[in-house]
Amino acid sequence: MDIESYFQQQAAAVGALANAEGEFIATAFTRHCGEILTEAGEFDDIEVLDFEGAGTNQRKLKVNGYDLENADNSIAVVASVHYGNETIQTLSATDAKAALRALHYFLLDALDGSFMQGREQSSPAYQLAWDLRSRGRNVSRYRLYLMTDARLSDRLRSLPSEDIHGIPVDFHLWDIERFHQLHQSQSGHEPLQIDLTEWTNQGLPALRVESTPEFATYLTSVPGRVLSSLYAKHGSRLLESNVRSYLSNRGKINKGIRATIHSAPQNFMAFNNGVTATATCVTTSEDGSSILSIEDLQIVNGGQTTASLFFVQREAKSEAVLDGVYVQMKLVVVAPALAAELIPNISRFANSQNAVSSADFFSNSPYHVRLAELSRKVLVPSRSGAVHSTHWYYERTRGQYENERSKLSRSEAVRFENLNPKSQKFDKPALAKYLMSWDQRPHTVSAGAQKNFVAFADIVAKSWDKDPDQFNEQYFKETVAKGILFAEVRNVIKNADWYRKAYLANIAAYTVAKIASLVERQGQGKVFDFDAVWSAQAVPDSVLVVANQVGRLVQEVLTSEHRSTTNVTEWAKKAQCWDTIKAMPYTLPADFLSALVDAATVAARGKAAKANQKVDNGIGLQTRLYEIPTEHWKALEGFAGMNRVASPTDMSILGLMTGRKSGVPSERQAARLIQLVANANERGFTLFSPW
């Protein structure tokens, strides 16, 4: 996709988001770009706000977003410049610097407390300033971002770092060209370019121990100060996203790591498990004995070690504290075209000895595949006057909808959009928000898209392990119905005369959760009829009346002067907030209660759907087997015979796939073949996997 097409696609996405969220186009631009950079690893979870005004000495202040929850203890603040024109504009160096200067001044006024003087305490900008000042010097660095839909002037491509009270300040410039480059990258994030000669002229001595067409493996010993410096410079971008989610307890140092560094640094490599990392390319010395540079370095195991080295050095305020500290590293270099497929598996198996939840690797879960398959199959009930049948399109990976549409001819693209309207597209963060809200976890939803998704993934992964057949057509319909409920509740709140134009996402999540709690407590064994919502593709008026009344009560609790946490968004993240709202008295009206259905009726629907899913699973399993070429099955047959990984029965069934025998494997035989492939994979067979 060329940059002009990307620009038009971005503009369309921002416009659709503005309509869906009911916000200004410039705000939607910040939200859209923030989501992209969150997924790319720049942010943990970005909060969007709009503030422009005057500060100390009438200096212009500006802030459009922020992220306070980074594993590397850094803080990110954002300024956006959005033109919204039909063609790509150029942002001059003067205007870009002015926007960043206004953002910088906001940070300064927040830190010295002058911003809070005479301003409304409940405003998001005031609360951000209060949080910034409260953090004090417990910050590793400030990251100031400029995001724009324009092309940056060639006169401004980078800005030198500065500092505030001794804390480094980095500037990050994201224009339309850089967003386009990120979109084009196969990995979905901007690759880090690491020049190791910055620390050691000879690079890192390394031993290449294994090489295949897919990857090469190096073993090396990395000075602790190098890892610390890399983390100081790149922060959690250095950590593969699955690992990053579990580096909580901001600034916490592993006690064993600290003790070893201070008392016996020479023993560090012997005592520590080291790190496992991946890359897409390395440059080596002429004789191949040293690594000089690394492209797209990602630490997939050992993130806690890396972060702890940084915090030890920061605590000591000296690089010398890491003298004599070395960390063993296994570096797996993966071909760029295979990175998206192989790196998550490397991460998974590198972490298999640790207590890491299966949610770490959930982005490649069969749950997502199942949901996407259902979304392409299940037709939405026809509405009066509708010409086309439609789907609710589940976007399993970012940009999947546009990528699929862009491969089609113009007429085919029109048919695709008719079948899959953009208004009926939803993604993973939205999915987690809908389901976790109804599951009465609004405080988790309020913690941000990333944290909410990790929590959701952990719950679903455990449920999938127990019974994958429960995730079936009925489950998909109920999921969409919960999405419809969330959207309509949110719309009611947004248009209510009592709504104060702030904290909409939090109020909506808590309102949905409160309704779920009320049904549970007052429904006398009956449950909400999501099947009716699916059939009507709308929520009954009686429910929306309740949502309006409950939403008002929720807003009062969230913004109450008696809340235990000053910042409203931080208060919304606490279980105590949910306990308070859950305990609010409210009686469901008779017309709401009359629309509830017997739990046994819903259970019967689920049982029938599970039975159908089992049949579909068998058919799907057989279909996948026949997608594998006969030559590959013959190769497996030879491997299985030589390595004794197949029983005589397995070899007999395998004959159905190689052509030695006629017939089609039954569902049970297909399952045995899948297990045979898994056993062969564990013994070193790499030609194919049916998953």
C-alpha cells in the first residue's frame, strides 16, 4: 500500500472512530494513533484528553494524551497536530517545535504545581498534572510525542534529548510517513536498530551454534551495562509484548539480582538464568566471531533481569555498579517473513519453565481463530428493508479488514463491504471490553485496553482448556449482543442531559456491569435475553431506560468528592470503586424483569450449540488434513518409521493420507493423525504442523 492510500485509509478510520465515539475528529485522531502505537509497543495504554490553554507567563500549553503505566518507569505525554485535509500536508519545523514546546511547558507547569492553581479539580488535565507532580522524581525519563497526519519537514527529523531536574527528556516524532512505514512492517512494530559498537568497538563475541533456513542461533555474553543502557534508551519497546505485560511493580528490583551485583558481580552469570532474545538480522565481523549490530532486537525471556539491571544502575547513579556483571544471552535470528509466526512460539517455549499464564501467548490462540471463522460464517438476522445479508466482522489482527478488502477488485470490494459493513467490525480490545464489562469487572476494563485484554485472555484461555466446544455459534451471537448492549448503553449516556462530558468509557463499563449485577441479584434465577438482542440487533427500550438511570448513579460515585483516590480514572481502576457501585441501591422495574428468560432455556441453546460445534470441529479437522500436500505426509511417514514415533495403527491411518490405502480418515482417526504430527514435531520433524 502506497502512502497516499494509507493516508486515505487512516482518514477513513479516524472519521469512523469519531462518529462511533461521538468526539471531535482531532480527538479521534489521537485515539486512533495511540492505539496503533500501543499495539506497536510504544505505549502501555494511552489515555486521550484535549487541553490547550495558557500557563505560567502566558506560555501556550498543550496536551492530547498520556501514558503513566510503563514497565520502565517512564512517562509519555502526547501532542497531536491534525489537519484533516484531503491531501497530505507538510508540518513545518517551526510549527512542530511549537507543539512540542507547548507540551513541554505543560509538563513543567504540572511538575512545579503551578498548573493546578485556579483550575477545575475534576478536569482530566488537572488530574494528569496532579499525577505528574505526585510521581516526583520516581520517573526514569519523560517521553514527549508529536503525532500528526502531515509529513514532517525535512528540516526536522529528530530532536536532541534534554532533561528536567536531571531526568532525561526524549522527543519522538510520528508523522504520516513513519506511521506508513510501521503499517508496512511485517512485525507490526517499528524495528529497533542496535549498534553494539557504541559500547564495545569489537562488538559482542558470539558463537553461532545452529542454523536452519528459518533461523540461526547465537550464544553470547552481554555486559550488564549494555543491557541496562539499552533498556534506558528503548524501555519496554525492547521487550516482546507478551513479556512486557508481566513487568509490573514499577521500579521493583529483584532482591537476588541486587545482592549478587553488590556482593559478587563475578558470579552473576553463574547465578542468573540469562535472557533469550530474537532478532530479524545481525551484522557480524568478517570472521563471524562477533556480533556488531542487531536489527529488531526483542527480549522474549529475561525481561525482569533486564529491567532490574537498569534500576540497580539508576539507584546507584553510576555505570560502575555493573562493572564485572555479564549476562548470558541466547539470540535467535529469525527470517523477517517468518518473524510474526515464529517469535511468539519462541517466546512461549522460552517461558515454559516459568509461572507465566497462557494469556501471554493469547494473541495466537485458537480462540481467536474460532471467533474469526464464526464471524465469517454467521449471518446477521435480516432487518426490514435490508437488501443484503451481513456479518459482524471480527478483526483478529490490526488492519485485517482493510488488507482483505484491498486485495479485491472494485466490484468485489463493494460486495465485501456490503457483506461486512464497517459499522459491524470489532477487534480484540473491543471484544474484551464488552465481555469483561458484563462479567462484572469494570475496574479491570478501566485499567486500560492492554491490561484488560491480558486479564480477559487469562480467563478465556483457562475456559478454552477445559472445554473449547463452549466457544460456538451461540457464544458468538451472545458476544455480539453484548457488544450491541455496550454500544447502546454508551450512546444513551453520551446523549443524557446529566452527562458531564467526561469519563464516558468508565461510566459505560460500570453501567453495564451494574446492570449485570442487578439481573443476577433481582432476576430470581432468570437471565438477560441476549438471543433477543441478537435477533433484533438492538436493545429493548426498557433496558435503555434502566441504563440511563443507573449511568447517572455511576457518574455520581465516580466523581464524588468523597472518593478515596483523587484522580477519577485511577479511582475507576480500583476494586473498591466497583464494590461501592455494586452496593448502590436500585430496583429493576417490572417491564425490565419481564423480559428476562429462564436460565434453563439459555442452557439448552448452549448445549445444542456445543453439539453442533463438535461436528464442525471434526469436519474442520479433516479439511485441514487435506490441505497438507501428499508429499509432506510421505515425508512424515518416513520420519515416523525411522524415529519410532508412530504405532502400527498410526502408520495404517497415515496410509490414508499418503495414498497407500483408499478412504478418508474418520474424525477419531483425524485426531490421531494430529497427535502423530505433534509427536513428530517434538522429535524434530519441522516440515509442517496442522495448526
